[in-house]
Amino acid sequence: MHDLTGVFDRTGAMARPTIRGLWGELWSLRSYRPAPPPPQPVGDRTVLVIPAFLTNDAFTRPLRTFLARCGHAPVTWGQGVNWGPTAAARAGLRRRLDEVCGVAGEPVDLVGISMGGLLARDLARDRPDQVRRVVTIGSPVRLPTATPLEPLIRLCARHYPGDLDPAHLSSPLPMPTIAIYSRDDGVVAWQSCWVPEPLGRVVAVDGAHVTMPRNPDVLRALAEALA
């Protein structure tokens, strides 16, 4: 069991999104249905897509559909619901990466949404020879963070390995990274959504956290990052 020391801010440095903002996120989930942008620029990357906390591969379908229209080969993470960095999820992701790289015959790109971005960074640090680039979308990669979902995450933390180091997730990666974030984020503190690193780039967009996989600005930024 992980006690989540260092994961959540207790100093007030990170502004916690409000409950009102969280209700706005739920409304956006129902009401926000934009048309996807034109499929450009095009590319030919194999992209392993990791969903957000409490979601599964269905959540990333709009994003994967767009990437396929751009010429990429997006693949699912295949681990069911993302309950966070459980031992089973981390081991399953490593098996999935081995499988995907075996088919691609080369390093692949990782795209992680929200907590999926933390899993992507954890995976890339452990397997740098298999990962070409990491893109995080609305991911609190600079810990500690603040979120109204903290009680739920603490409930799930009983299944997280005790040796998981938050500082490990926030330290710079050896490959290019792109952090996409929104100041309108009603789920995580937007200030925690990027970490300074030599090969890192940051892209700001508008829009809610939960609709990022179908946000046209996010999709455009993602296509440019992968091309």
C-alpha cells in the first residue's frame, strides 16, 4: 500500500480545482461534441495510448480514430479500467509495450491522458530503448498536485506498490516529451501539468479536462507532436 506522500500539495502552492469546476467537467462530458480537425500533419508512428484514471480504452477512441486518419497506427493499452499505478497495471503495460514494439519493429510513441500520462512516464523511464517520444495530456506530471479526486485516488492507493516514488515520475526523461495542458482544467491543478526537462515542450490549449481526447486543439497539437 502506498501512503501517497509527496503526491498531493499541502502548502497551497497548487490551486485545487473547485467542486463547481468538477460539475462543469461533468456537464462538458455530455455536451461537448466538436467536429474533429482535418487529419494533418500526417505521419506513420505506432502510438500506444493510455487512458485516464477510472476510464478504459473507450475513453480514448476519438483520439485514436483521429490518429488513424492522420496515418498513424494507434493501439490500446488493453488493461481495462485505469485504477492508477497498481502492480498489475504497470506489469501489464510493460508486456503490452513488448508486444507493440515487437510488431512495429522499432521504438513507439506513448500518449497518456491525465493519470495515464504518469503511467506513460513511468514506462518510458523503465524502457527508454523502446520509447521514442512521450506525450502527456492534462497529466499532473510535476508532483505534488491538487485535485478534487484525491479521496478516490487515496482509496485506490491501497493497491499501489509501496516503493512507487513520486519524484521518479516527475524527474526529466531522456527522450522528447510534449505536455499538453489547459488552464480551464477542472480536475487537476494545471500548474502541475508539465515539468522542466531538456527535451520537453509545453502546449497550452483551452477546454475541459475530461473532453481533451476529442478537443480539436488537443488533437492538432498531438498530430504536430507526432509528425
